[in-house]
Amino acid sequence: MNIFKQLAPRKSGFTSALKSCRGTCVSFLHSSPTTNVENHSQEQEVVIALGSNVGDRLRNFDDALQLMKKSGIHITRHGCLYETNPVYVTDQPRFLNSAVRGITKHGPHELLGVLKKIEKDLGRTDGIRYGPRPIDLDILFYGKFKINSETLTIPHERLWERPFVMAPLMDLLGSAIDSDTVACWHSFSVRSGGLFESWEKLGGESLIGKDGLNRVLPVGNQIWDWSERTSVMGVLNLTPDSFSDGGKFQSVEAAVSQVRTMISEGADMIDLGAQSTRPMATRISAEEELDRLIPVLEAVLKMPEVEGKLLSVDTFYSEVASEAINKGAHLINDVSGGQLDPNILNVVADLRVPYVAMHMRGDPSTMQDSENLKYENVCGQIASELFLRVKGAELSGIPAWRIIIDPGIGFSKKTEHNIDILMGLPTIRTEIAKKSLAVSHAPILIGPSRKRFLGEICTRPVALERDPATVAAVTAGVLNGANIVRVHNVRDNLDAVKLSDAMLERRRTFA
């Protein structure tokens, strides 16, 4: 089955966090004339909405972001990406919509001119109002200012009635208002009680997945809608020393055969890893990793069975990431979250592919050191540390809509920590939501498969004997909000995923 337009967001678990911040924002409106704003050199925080429904929508977005950066707009945060039905003029293709926060020294009307030029450079012409367009860039907020001129109204006059604008705008906030400027944005909707209240009056999170408003993740030139079922990622280790199946799939023939088996058993993704990240593993060079990886990747890409499947490469080297994506892989799975080769963030940003940011302290050789195993609140600290990893990725140019997060089961964790993670995925989302609603919405990937903690609990010292425990861990993870499960045994875990998804659907039915 083709993975695209198949999978879906769980409720993110931050509704209570949103409610807790109501009424905390002061009402502050700056009433200075627009002319006082135009000629200044101070930086202002701005919010800009993006929309596209003509041509290559994803490329239009990526090109617009690059041109904004070159034009003096420093983007600091991205909303999620939404595929939406057109409004007002309904006889046209579906839109992609999002929004970004950024910093600029441009005055408001100067900024408007910059954005109009970008629209023109990307092919927008004067057409019918609300009609098809390759790119649409609107200023939603400019610092703490209200502006009303013949050419510019800020806040945007129709903001409050548009779910396709409100949804990504909400993503740019944390559920704890994070600056005076954002508090001001919140107060601009005082007639409705604030941004959070305005959003909830429209329907809030319940709108996602309904009435043509879908939260999506772009992969290549495709849109991945993860709104209906959990995805299964099959593990392919091309190493001689991985803890479970090291040495079994080093030859191209054996690797291709295993990929064929996993796809026949129902895998949606295949994760190829040519460097062992087991505890105390010896790090190999990027060159040796490529020597193991590329022949297999090239052979797998030629398989008819991989049509419609996603190929992930498990690496922390920027050089390996670049070569793998250029060969045809779809996403990068980095166990270090950008900590072992900081250049990987810039490389992935330029490659315009999804990025799995995993939580780990240290590296595989040090991650189980006593200092790295100290947690007072494992889920809260994972959330905080993961957010910092993703923040770094965003500042490097990887939009939040291309981020997948992984709490790192088994990496710098004790047995009890891994259990806490499986039960505490909603807590991780809620804690991240306090800092970034967009990141809290990201798909969560978990990888408990055959890990040592399962052997310790079930007295199974041999990794291959831990599949029943893996099924139980996967079931717990999916019921608690995981969207992707990374496993060695695809067949049995797919059954667990199907049953878990069915239970979640029943829970939603009676909610």
C-alpha cells in the first residue's frame, strides 16, 4: 500500500496546557501612527502566512522561504503544513498553507513590497481575488503595531474567520506565551477573548482532519497525510556489529531479500543503517559508512516493490546524508539530533527532506555513562532537550513541517526510563507544547524493538527472543500517541499496530 495520504495525527495532549494560559496575557495595543514605524533600524518580530495551489506547491514554499531569508527576513519558527480546501472561490486546486515567525528591520510597507516582489518572482500575476496562485504571502502581525493604511492592514483583517490561517498561526506559539510581542498578538483578538479562544471558537484542534484541513508532512514531491493510521518502519542493519542482526545483511543480495520480505509483510518505510549505534559501538568514518550503504541503497531503489514506500537513512554524518538523498533516499534519521555533526542540519535544510531528530545524551560510546543516565523527570527533560534540538534545526532552515521527533528509547536511558517514555508520550507532547505548538504536533517515532530493557524485564538475554515483548511495547506506544514504530519484525508488529489503531478509533468514536 502506498504510504502517501495514509497516516494521522493523534490528539497532541496539550489541550490542558492551552487552557492553563488563558487570561494570562496583558492587553497591549501600540497606537503610534504607521509613519513612526517606517523609518527605524530596530528589528521587529513579524508573522507571515504562506499559501500555494498552483504548480509545485512545495517548491514554491521552499523558494519563498529562501527568498525571504535573502531579503532580510530571519525566520525563527515555522508552523505546521496544512493541505486545505479553497474558500471564497472554490473551483480551484487545494492549497498548502503555513506561517512563519521571523525578525526583520524592514518597515511594514517596505516588508510588504519585499513580499510582493517575491510573489512576482515566483510567478504570481494579478488574477481574481482569492483565486489560484503559485504563492501568497500575507503579513499577519508586525511587532506590537496596529496598522491601517490604503495598502496594508495589520493584524490581517480576515484572520479570525480563516481556520487555514489560524491553525498555522497557533502553531507559532507556545501554550505559555513566550514574549511581550506574542502577548500583544494574543490581545489583538481581544474582542473574541484572545488567540486561543478565537481558535477554539472556530473548532480548534477538532478541525484537523475534517472539512478539508489536514496537517501534512512533505516527502519529496509528495504529501504525506498521517491522519488515519500508524506507520511501520522496518529496520535494515548493514553492519557487522548491530546488537540484533549484525552481519546478516551486509551483502547486497541479503539486504535486498530482507527489504522484499519486510515490504511483503506490510512495511511502509525502510530504515537503512550502515553504522552501529548500540551501546559502546566503535564509530566508523563517513567513507566506510558510505561504502556499506550506497551499493545497497542503489539496489533497493531499483526494486519494483519499493514504489510508494519511504526509504530512510540512519546516519549522523552530513556527508552520508547528502549522498544518500542525492541517490534517492527520502528522509534522514539522525540519532544525535544534530549533535555529532552540526553541519548535518544545514545539509538537510538544503536537501529539503524530512528530518528525524532523536533524543540522546553523549554518543553511542558514552550514552550509558552514569552522568548521561541522570534524570529527575525523564519525560519533561526529554521534551526540553528535544525542543532545543529542533530549535537548532529550525534556525538552520529545516521547517517544523519537516520534523519527526523520537524520544530515543534505549539511548542514554535506564530500563525504568524506557517504560516511562512508553507511558509518557502525551506528557512529552504537552511539555513541548509549552514552548512550540508546531513541534508538539510533529509525528512521534519510537524504536523499542528488541532493546535490552525488554530482555531485562522479560529475562530474554538473546535479542531475537524479544519480539513478543516488542509487540507489547509497540502496542503501549501507539495507544499513547506514537505515529511511527521502528521494528525488526514487521509482520507481528503490524498486527499490533492495526489492533491499537482500531482501539484508538473506538476511543475517538465514544469520546
